[in-house]
Amino acid sequence: MLMPMLEAARQLSVTIPTVARLARLGWFAVESKPTAYSTVQTLRRTEIEAFRKRFVSAKELARLLPEAALIISVHGYLRKAGVTPAIAGGRRLQPLYDREIAERTIRDLLLIPTTARYRRYTVAEPELDHQAKQERLATGWFTSEEV
């Protein structure tokens, strides 16, 4: 089954120029699909899914975090931990990391261990909405020392 480049970019959480550059580098086979108005470049869905299982972008890693983390900070966390991109970024290519290594590193660096004072975030938990301070105090969000 074929997938347009726009949909492939959404699947991989990268920009369209990144997908085009990856296709030029030989990661994907590009096929032309005629439409009523023009010819659209399409990619094979199986190749995109296999690529997505192996590599991850910083934008997708930022979604794993409980807070709205900037993509730049994800790059910084990974760089400080010594993780290098599997596919180096450039002017028109976003860096892509090995999925297993990057996810493990982000979890190890940013998830706080469970103690009496802190709440542990897990990937399965939904993102927190902004509550009023009194509601947070009532639910035990802050400890009495932090207030």
C-alpha cells in the first residue's frame, strides 16, 4: 500500500523535507502515483512502519514526557547522556535517534523515582491539565515543604 509524503511525515513526526531527504539517501523507495491534477510521490507503508519501529525523532520523544518539553531540550538531554543520532541532522534533515536507546535514556533521565515527596510519571499517564493551586494542594500535588 502506498502513502503520500505528507502522511509519511506525520507518521514519523518529522518535516516533509526530512522525508524527501531520507528518500534521496535511499531509506525509502519513491513511487509516482498519478492523480487527477498532478503526479504525487508516494512511499511504501511497510517501509515507513519499519523505519518508525527502528528510529525516533525528538518531536516524538517529547510527546513521551509528561510536560510540554521543547524538542531542543530533548536533543540536549540526549547529547548530555552521550547518545548520538543514528541519522545525523543537517540543514534539511532532522536528526533521528535509535528508538530503543533514546527512549530508555529519556526515561532514565527525566522520570523521577517514586518517593513520598515526588510523584512518578509514566508514559501511560495522560498529560496533566493546568489546575488551580488550591486544587493541586487539595490533591497532594505539592508537599507542604514546597508551598
